[in-house]
Amino acid sequence: MMRLIAVDYRERTQQFSFRILAVIALFAAVILAPRPKGNFRVLVLDPQYFAQANNPTWLPIGVACVLSLFFPLVSLVIARQGIHADRENGVLTYLLTTKL
């Protein structure tokens, strides 16, 4: 079962949509994080200065924003592509008949 999961993961990482999703997630992490010179500092990592959050409530708010914006759109595409790939490879039948 672990070998099947590893092979399936390697196959999915070769798909273009997975790479696009990873790039979008990286850009969202950079864009949605507050700036070091702004009024609201989260974590400042400068060569001469280290400061940790002056208000840690940004983390759940940021996670909620990212999930509410991207999760419905991306999960539908990933689920459809995953089911289609599993049907083509015969993995779906194996997963449906195996007790997990």
C-alpha cells in the first residue's frame, strides 16, 4: 500500500496543475503575510534585527483567508483530476475494494 501511495504521489507531482498550485501557494504566502515595516508586524527577520510577532492573531486569520479563497476552487480541480487519473491507472478500483 505504501508503494502504491508513493508511486501515485510521484505521478501527481509530474502534472502541470500540481506545479501551478504549488507556485500559487508560495505567492499567496508571500503576498498575504504582513510587511516588516508595516503597522502590523508578524515576524521580522533582518540581518541585524529579530522580532517575533507583536500580535499572533494574524496566523488563524491568514489561514482562514487562504483556505476560504483557494480551497473550493483548487480542491474541485484536484479531485476531478485525481479521480480521472485513478480511473485510468486502475488505482480507484483497488482503493474502493481495499479496507483502509
